[in-house]
Amino acid sequence: MARRRAGFLALAVAGTLALGACGSGGASTAPASNPAELTGTLRVLVPSYPASNEGKAELEKVVASFKTKYPQVTVEPDFATFDTLNQKISTSIAGGQGYDVLVTGIGWVPPFAAKNVFEDLSTFGATAESLGTSTNPALVPASEYKGKVYAVPLIAGPKPLALRKSLFEKAGLDPSKPPTTMAEIKTAAEKLTVKDAAGNITQAGFDFWAAPGGYRQDFVALLGSLGKPLYNTDGEAEFSGSEGVQTLEWMKSMVNNVQKYGAQNAAKSPLVNTGEAALGFTGGYIDCSDKGVGKAVCDDLVYFNVKDKEGSMFTGGQLASVGKSSKLKAAAWDFIQELNKPEAEAGIATLNFAVPAGKDAADSPVVKSNPASTFVAANLGDAKFEGGAANWLELRGTFGTSLDDALLGKKSVEETLKALEQQSK
């Protein structure tokens, strides 16, 4: 997801409390206890659904189910993209027209909960324990801020590792025994790297699947394998200690050694899927049909997670929250319950090449449709998340470019991590 504009967030923060009485949603003359008579407009921000015929059709299923209980409430969707999401939220609040339902990304809960943009869902009886009865428990921490639940996970977008069996065998390596520690991965990657006579890498031994400025997610996964989150539950940085130094030094030793810095193909797809890399990070969905990579490629892939002290898999995703300023909070919560239904989550997952967040996601057709989704759904217990600091949305772009400075030797690893720790708040 592209970098968001921090200036708009600052504007929204300054105005949130003052504009609390100018909330979203239309006024209603019916009590919340009588949904059938409730009137008003429910404004829903739904980047989960593309503004295409397919996306609109999936959302309409959710709206139709919602309106069986709230027939007189008008649902007004905003088909935003994640490129514009922060700006949309911030300007809507600044203008006194905040959304009633907001779908955002993993890592977004602490910044907006800290700024009083999201409603504490204990208002509706939601706790981490109750959420875990229907949602995969591994995803519940992404919905929390300082011990309170502010969002309901809808889908997960994990980033596991994969290897190509044929390329492992060609290099004399056993694909049935994937390298899982950082040391093992580096040893294998160096054997798998192919260079031409001039020393140019023609086959990457390891693919970070990262453009310049985009190594942040890989850092989260690798740091997690050493048992450290990016931030603890109090929003304090955990990445600047010895584990963070070890992780970033390892990444630095790989860049321009087993893969050229920032290397990507024209499609920006994982290089392990195309055979341009023998090993590396990949997505949690793959199309094995003739319209996708094909069955032969899927049969040549083995999925696994990095594991030093513990299994680790970077996991993004989408969560739904109730707007703090909403005048239709009960209706907003019920709309989120519709989004949280297995059939709705499956629809969102299909549209976003992701897996449903539900506890029974492994039984979903979209998960069973391909080996990548089957693997990540079965291993969501390894999920590691980015974010945690209240200023994460402003910081994360800087985080990526700062990591690049260390990877390219422009700044020391220790200096880079310490500076990022000092910027976290």
C-alpha cells in the first residue's frame, strides 16, 4: 500500500474532539432498539470492494442482508483504495462527516484508536475473548490497542516463503527439507544464486519481493522469527535491540549478494512464482489455472515459514471499525457483523487474493482453491504484524527508506534502528 499523507491525519486529529457532535450518519427518530423503524444514512468506507461490477455486486449482498433488519437505513458506500484511505478518513473527520463504518488495514488500529477516531467495541460487548470465538485467535491482537478491541478482522494477507523444487534439485539441495532459519536460508540462497560471466545475477537465490523502500514487511517477518514484535502492546519499540540488529545485518548481507537491491519483474509478482528466484517471499494466494501460473508451477512450489526461535509470517489484512462520531453506532456494528459472516469474508478474500479471517477459514472454497492459501490459513498462528506505534501511519514510509539506508551501507544498522526508535511515539 502506498504511503499516506500525514498532514491530513494531523488535521483530523486536531479537529476530532471538537467535531464530535457533528458526527456521521443521518438523524433518526426511531430508538436503536427498533431497527426496522430506524432511518438515516450509514456511510461505509470499504476499500475491501473495488469499484467494479464484481466488487459492487459482492457488497450488495452484504447490504441486502443488512437491510432485512434495517430496511429504512440507506447505505452509502465509499469505494476508496488504500492509496487514498488515510486522506479520506482525515478529511471526512475534519469536515464533520466521519464515516460510520471504516475498513482499514492491520497496523492502522493504534493510530486511529489513539486519536479517538474508532469506537471502543466493548460498547457492543466485544472483547478479545469473544472475538476469538469466531475469528482466528492469531488475528485478534491486530484489532487491539492498549487492551481494548477497536476492530473486527475480515481478511488476512500473509506473506510466506516458498521454494522451487526443480531449482533446489538442480543446485543439489533437498526441497523436502526447506531452510527455515536465517543462517540456513543464506547458505541455500548463495548456492542457488546464478550469475553471468560479468557477475550479474541472472537467477536470484532469494527474493525479498520488495521494491526500493519496501523491505519493511520482510524485516517484520524476520524479526518475528527471533521472537520480537515490531512494537509491544504498549506501543514501545522492540526492534532496536540485538534481535533487530541481527535481522537487519542479515538482510544487508543478502542484498546485492543473492539478489540485486530492489529487483522486481514487470508484473511486480513474486520471483519465485516465475522461476526468476529459487527461494523467497511470496503471496498467500496463487492461481494454478491455465489463466494463472499453471498446475506445473504450483506443483513445483513448496511453502514454509522462517523459523529461528519461532515460526513467523508477515501478515497484513483488513479490519472493520465503528466510527467514534457515528450517530448510528448500533447499525454500524450490525453492518460489521454482516461483513464478518463467513460468506461475506470469503467474498472479500476472493476480491483481494487473501484468506478469510474467520476461525473456520480453512474450509472456505477460496482457501481450498490453491496451495498458497491452504498453507497460510493452516499457519496463521505464525502471523506477525507491522504497526503498534500511535504515529505508525506517519512513520512507516520513513521506516522503509531508513531500512534501505542501512541495507545499502549509507548508515550503520545500529544508527538506523535507534533513530527509528526515537521517532516512534
